[in-house]
Amino acid sequence: MAHSDLTARVAQLALACAVLGVGVALLLRAALGSDGYSTLVNGLALSTGLPFVVVNCLVGVVFVAIAWIKGRRPGIGTIVQPIVTGFAVSAVMAVVAEPQEMVARAAMLAGSFVLIALGVAGYLGSRTGAGPAEAAALAWDPPVPFRWSYSLVQGAGALVGWLLGADIGPGTAAVVFGLGPAVDWLLTRARVLRREPRPASGGTAAA
């Protein structure tokens, strides 16, 4: 890989992760349910009494390890994604308050979904490695296409987290059922614009 190409990919990774962090922060501020992965971590934190950040690290390691066993090796993006996204989430939540009116919350939820989809597609498109939730989903592609394996990972996380006491809502449903197909569509469109061939396996454009 040429140095200039690597630099461009890392720049895309960092920018996309920042966008993802803004989207996640707005999703949390909308208070209409978080993504399935965060719901899982929150549920485990509530049931074990461990700090959220500790559980988040432990779950992340497990997800990445599962993906690695399945042949999806970690990369620089595996490390950069949670760090940059985490800082972006903290920064935005420090300056953005939770809306009081339901219309404002719904609008914030819609905006957050768009930003999250763009962020995930952007950082996966950099082909520098995937974060925990995306890596776990990509590990099953093939035979299960990413747009559906991602829904399964997010859905399973939401279900387990809810059973352990975490809250879910319309935002959770939007991520579980809509984010995988949205990210896959964005990645496919990016590939078409770059005139790259689709993978022979029929998997996601991120593969």
C-alpha cells in the first residue's frame, strides 16, 4: 500500500469516526433508545455493577476476538474507531442538551441515524479494520451479508441488554432494522462511484 494511499485512508477513518461519534451522541441525547451494542454494554454494566467504560472494553475485546477467530483480522481502525468515536461522543454530549419536546427528539433521532450510517460506512470504507460490533458482523459475511449480519448483532445485543435491565426504544429499532441496510447501500454506492467491482462472494462492499 502506497504511503499516500495509507494517509488518505487514515484521514478518512478519523473523519468518519468523528462523524460517527457525533451521531451516537445525538442518538443518546434524543433519549429514544440507543444502539444494540451500547444497550448490551449498559445492561451488563447494570447487572454486574461494573463501570460502563470497563464493560465496554471487555465486550469490545470479546467481539474483536470472535471476529479474529472467524478470520477477520483487526487493524488500525479497530483501535482508532472506539477512541475517536468515544472522544467525539463525550465532546458533543458536553455541549448538546437533551430536548424536552418529542418533536425535537424525533428530529434529533432522524439526524443521528443519518450521521451514524455515514460514519460507519465511511470508516469501513477506509478498509483499515473494523470496530467491535462491525467486526463481529463482518465475520459472518459470507455466508450472511453484512446488511443482515449487522442487524443480527445489533438485535442480539439489544435483546440481551434489555433482559439485563437496559432501556430500548424507537432509536434501538431504527439501528437494529435499518442501519445495516443503510450502511451497505452507502458502501455499494461508493464502490459504484469509484467503479470498483463488487466482491465475488456477494458480501458487503466493506469486505
